[in-house]
Amino acid sequence: MYQAVFIAYLTQGLLLGLAALALLAAAPRLQKRYGPQWLCRLWTKLAVLALTVCCAGGMVACKTVEPLPEEPTTAVSAPSETDTPVVTPEPPPVSMEAGATAVRRGADFLWSEYLTDGNGYYYHSGACGLVEPEDYDTEYISALLEETRRDDGTTWRDYLNDGQGALVKATFEAELTPEAWYLGKQYGEGRFHVYLIAPFDESQPCEVISGWQSADDPNQSAHFEILPMARELDLTNNQYRMLLHQCNTLAQAGAQNFFNPGDWPQDELETYLYYRSRYYSGQADALLMLNTDFSDTMDWNRLPVYLTYDELNALDFSEPKTAAIPGFPSPESLESDDPGVWSFTREGAYLFAEWPGVQEYVFNVYNGDAKLEFDARTVCVSGRSLS
């Protein structure tokens, strides 16, 4: 900017000097010819010329000169690995048709394969739903998909990101059998859900990838309906089911006329314990089963009055050794609530289970400790043949 102003002043000064020298050189001749008044006009012209040049220079000098815009500068740094954006793979969108198929397969698998073995539970209604990909990053599901390894070493997140299947949430209600209460099951009873993978390739089986998760919402807690026969006899579900299981086991062992198991031959007692242990998933000892069915006690280690320790330790109930009461039909399943051949009536604290014309068993209704819901049960006090 200042260089341009300097050059303008220098050029104008040179021109002014040349003009003045030319006039001065011609001054003697002109003075002789025109006289003194010409010299006056000369100095006047020089003054005007100087003033014109000065004003022009002043205009140049006073003009605002805008600075040239500076080029924007960008800091350039060496490339770094941390500058590379991390791209997290995302699962492809699931079509409505594929999602509906995955949910259907998940529900079929839940009820026809996963919950078929009672394992100490009665299973009730539930529902299945597709887990949307935006929920994969929640704390529990993220850990489930990334920490659980498949047989090939990949994770379930890899499997879903490859578009090979869908994640399904399966909900159900589980009610404990009366015997399972005595075994201290890992899960209680209530409303639960599991997560399972439903492959899009229907030749591949579904697979449960989580344990049981309890519903945290109290509005979704299970409310088990009282069974019709239990309501009729003024019993809890546990008491009614215990009664039915005891009757079926007594008949399968061939037990007919007695007041307690001390009246049975050893083979008959061992057969009773064999069939009874199946309701405990084979995890109960003889002492627990006999005290539960024939003693109104909460001391499961108390030795029954009709057995010695030597007799107890000698019991082998690994297989049945006596026949059932002739004509007795085996229960459809251990979880069946169908009374079968039995007709029940109640008189005060006593229950009478009758196989009309064949057998009768008498029970005492034991309500147990109010603090122990599972302790309420029926206790067998006698049996007699009606045939």
C-alpha cells in the first residue's frame, strides 16, 4: 500500500519539475518580448500548477486503501490412527414378513420345545415380540450379544449384523409345583422372559441365548388363577396338587390298607418313594418325602416313628418293585391337574379321596406356617380298599 503512494508522489514531482524548468528557460525571451507583466502571469501559472499537483497528490494520499484479504490458514497435522472414524456395523432392516415369521418361529419353539419339560413348573400364557435393532445397545442386550460366543467364535451381534436372523423376546408365566418349593429352585415363580435367536433359514433351529429374566414391572407380575377343584375344596393350588400327586403315587405303589408307611412291606415303601421322587425331579431324599406326605411337621430331618436309621439307610428306590392297584390308569403327565379316577369331598379339616368302588385315602388339611406359603399341604392319615 505505501509503496504505491510513494511512486505516485515521485512521478508527480518529476513532472512538476520538468514543467518549471521549461518555463524558466523560456523566461528571458518572453520577458523581452512581453514585458514584466508576463513574468507575473508565469509565476501565477506555476502556483496554479503546483496547487493542482498537490491536490491530486492529496486525493491519492487521502484515498482509503483496503488491505488485501488474507488467505485462510489451516493447521495441517500428520495423519493419525485416531483420526480414522470408527464405523459400527448395523444389522440390516428386517422386513415385516421376515419379522412376523421370526416371531411365529420363536413362539412355536418356546411352547413346543423349550418349555416342554416341567422341571418343577407349570407354564402359563405368554407372548413373543421382535426386539428392534435400536434396542440392541441397551446395557443388558448389548452384553448378551457381545459376550456370548457362538460355536464358531463369533458373537450373536455378528450373526445379527450379517442379516442371518432376528432377536426375539419370549414372555411366559411360571408357577412352581408344590414339591419344587421344598427344593429351593433357582427361579421363583412369576412372570419371566428369555431372549432367543430365530434364524431366517427355517432349516436352522431357534436358540435361547439368555437365562430367565424376571419382569421388573409390578403391573406385569403373574396372577395365577385358582384351580376349579381347589376352589371347590377350599384349598390353595399347592394343596390341591399335593393331594392329587399323593393319591396317584399311592395307587401306583399298590398301597391299599394302612395308617402309615410303617404298615407297608419294604418293597411297597420303596416303590412309593420311586414314583414320589419323580415329582421332586429325583432330587429329594426319603426323609423329606415321607415327612412331607405323612407328618404335620416342618422339621424335614425328623426321623418318622415307624423307621429306624438303619431301615431308612437301607431303602433303595431306584426302580419300582411292586405293581399298581389293578386297573389304575397312569397320569397323563406329572403336571396334569386332571383328577382322573379320583372324587374328592371335604369334611372340616379332612379330605376324602375316593376311586369309586376301588380305593379310599383320607387326608388332613394342613395349613402350615402362615409365613411359609409353600408349607400348606395335605397329609395322608390312612387308606382302605373298597373292593
